[in-house]
Amino acid sequence: MNSDDPAYFGGYIDDNFRLLQHTFDLSVEQLAELAVNSVEASFAPPARRAELLDLIRSWHSAQDGARP
């Protein structure tokens, strides 16, 4: 999954996550795992990775069992 050239093809990353969640009935935990995997596999500098992982953890904690 990616958001390559969303202005041309549509499908920004949040749209793609929603579509995956709906299509495959993914849990909040599975969505968070996908996001974490993408950050860990990225070429982002370590400090930026840490920031992004903190954001994902915060989002996941805020879900409190809810689905996005």
C-alpha cells in the first residue's frame, strides 16, 4: 500500500488505510501495525522515525477500541 502521486491517482494515504480496513476488516491493531511497519521500513532519519512512531502510538491509544 502506498500513496504514490495521490494528486494524480487519488487515494491519499488515509484514504488507502480506510479502504484496506473496510475491504479486509482490519482491526485498529492491524492498522497500527501496518503504519509501524511502513515507518520502520522507511528511509526517514532515526529522529523522524521516532516522531512518527510516537504519533502512531498516540493514535492507537486514542482509539480505545474504536475503528477508524
